Amino acid sequence: MDKWIGTAGVCVKNNRMLMVLQGTMDEPKRWSVPSGGLEEGETLEECCLREVKEETG
């Protein structure tokens, strides 16, 4: 198994935390913080910002 490298963003504003509902037709839905894998040529900071934007709009 290859090593997974990625990031997760914890976004807090006015004592509220941003969460996303994730899941597919085959797995149960669950709440989590925005996260995802590192893409080639990307820094960890860029990965974190991209994943938060992709998952929250």
C-alpha cells in the first residue's frame, strides 16, 4: 500500500466549526473537516486551501 499524503483544514469562525458531509451510495454519510490528497507539484498549504475550496465552494 502506498503512503497517503494529504491535508485537512479546520475552519473556525465565531466559535463555529466548518464541517462537510461525506459519503457515497455504498458507504454511510459522516461529518468531517474538509480534507484530501496532495497533488503532484503542490505544497501542503496549497493542498489544504484547494481542498477547503473544492469541498465547500
